[in-house]
Amino acid sequence: MVALGILGQPAVRNWNGVRVLSYQPRRSNTAGLHPWLVDMETKLIRGEACWQAMRSLQAQGFRPDLVMAHPGWGEPLFAKQVWPGSPLAIYAEFFYQAEGADMGFDPEFAPPDAQAERCRLQMKNLNHLAHLEQASAAISPTHWQASTFPAYWRDRIEVCHDGIDTDAIRPDLQACFPLPAGQVLTRDDEVVTYVARHLEPYRGFHVFMRLLPELLRARPHAHIVIVGDDGKGYGADAGAGQSWRQRLTQEIDSQMPVGGWRRVHFISRLPRDAFTRLLQITRLHCYLTYPFVLSWSLLEAMSAGACILASDTAPVREVIQNGQQGILVDFFDRHAWLAQAVALLEQPETRQALSASARQRAVAHYDLRTVSLSRQLAWVSRHCADSHQWG
């Protein structure tokens, strides 16, 4: 088995018997290019670099039974030029929509010209369309994400989540989490968590931050732990050279109770073990998202047995039934967020029931070993068999 990727040095690695080869793009984006074409050119540049690496493998006599790839950055664009007899199977993560998904969802960040934004998304989807034309199969992590793809393609998309290691990410009553300043939080502390790769509006960071003054005032012993970095993320940047954390911290500063900031802890990305411990000690985990790709962190929080308060958006509704595995609240309703957060923090029996149900659902439907991996391997085997038929 061979894996290709932009990995840097060394150029060749071995990982669990998989030969891992790296390559690098040979050029950068063209200065002054039309902004609607920049995204496609980036994918073309990466696709060309991967094509050269595949040609090198072909020259060595390598012919894969199956090419599997994430098409999001364009790497497999030219795989069929190198190995026309090998089927291409892709990861169908998300197909951009002019309406019904992230586009236009949040009126606070509406584009200045909605029609121009739809034109940009049309161009952005050219990469997906080029892959769909060549692929024989696809796999998508959730039904909702699969539903964003064109109707003519959906019957070739198998829905199977990547999988959560529910053995490693499980409840632990003895867990503790040291804060950077030295204080150690445990399950005896009232901990409220928010996690996102990037602290940005796509994951409702603005909604959560604006909730803090009232929440801290209502819960004078609560600690708020916010995990994520200051990267731009999926949407617009915060402007004025600021991160969203800086902008929203300034916005709510005058509303904060005395000493409130001492109970708010910003932490950058965490190692796996530390992140798991945080999920194990949280009393309430808040998750928000636009109608967009579902975060692994939500399923990991469910697996850890966290009590979850989440946005009532389509990706979340697929994994959480309101009142059963968590409580769902309108994304924009700050008053409902505050009321539900306070209510859950005051009701240990309700939290325990929701946590147990969330854990059960994560194990039953998203466990890596017992659910996802076997289905993924079966999917690979079926399409490897197809390649032998192609001959």
C-alpha cells in the first residue's frame, strides 16, 4: 500500500507497513489572478504535483487496485490520466450550496453581494464536479453532508463516519485537567467547555462569547474553558488585523462581571490525551455550527460522556435527538442558550441521563472498531474487486 501527500521531509516514510511518499508543489498562485479562480488554481497546482508523483510511481511499475483520495485540495484531479484502469474512490465531505447550508445562514456576516458569492461558490464547486466525473464511488461521514452533493451522484455515496475510538475516549470519574496557570480542574468543578479548531463564527464562537457575561454572572463558580486557535477558519476574518478572539473579547469586556475574566481560560490546540481529559471533566459542553461539516469534537464529547448543549442545525440533528442525547437550541437565540445552560448546570440527574444516552449513541453508531472500520474495509474491498473487473 502506498500513500501520497504533501508532508515535507523525509520524502519516504513507513507507517504500519504503508509506504508514505511526499511531494511538493512546484509553483505558487499567479499574482493578480481573478479572485474567483484563485481557489481552483490552488487545486490545480496541488493536483499537478500529485500527478508528477503518481507518474513516478507508474514508471516504477506500480499500479493500484484502487485510488482513494480526499478531493478537497485537488490532489487526485489527474489520477485517471496515470492509472485509467484503477477506480477512483473519493471522500465526499461537502458540496457547496447557494442556499440551505452555510451560505446566507448568518445574517450578521452576509456577503455584500449575495449573487457574486453564489458565482464564487459555483466556481469553487468545479473541483468537486471534475472529481465526480471521474470517480466510481464516494464515502461521506454523515447523511446530511452526503445530501449536499448533486442528486445524480448520491446513490454512489456510502455514508460511514470516520469513526471515534470510544475505548480511549470514555468517561473517567477520576480525570483532571491542569490549566496553564497551574490550577487543576476536576469533575467537582463547574466547568463549561467550548471547542473548535479555529475560534470563528462558522462554529458559533461569536454566539458563545456573547453569552459569557450573563452566564458568568448567573454561575459565579463556573470556569469556562475555550479551546481553539486564532486562525481564520472557514469564513471571513475579523478585520482590522484582529482575530475573532480579540474582537469579541473587546466587544464583551465592558459587560463582564468583576473578576469574570479570571474564570475564562483560552487554550490553544491540545494533545489528544489532554483533550480527552477536558471532555471527561466538563459539566456542560457547548457545540455550535453553521449547517456545515460536522466536527469530530462533538462525537468525541458524546463518547466521553459529556452533557451537551448544541445548536439546532441540520448536521447536529443527525447525531443528537433533542432531549435524548443532548439539548438543542436555536443557533441565534442567546436567551435560550443562557436559560438552557443554567438549567442543565442546576440539574445533575438530567445531565447524567443525557450524558449516558450520548455515550450509548456514540458507541452504537460511530465506534471506530466495531462500526466504522469494518464498513470502510468492506467498501474498499468492493471497489478493489471492481478494479479487477476493469482489468
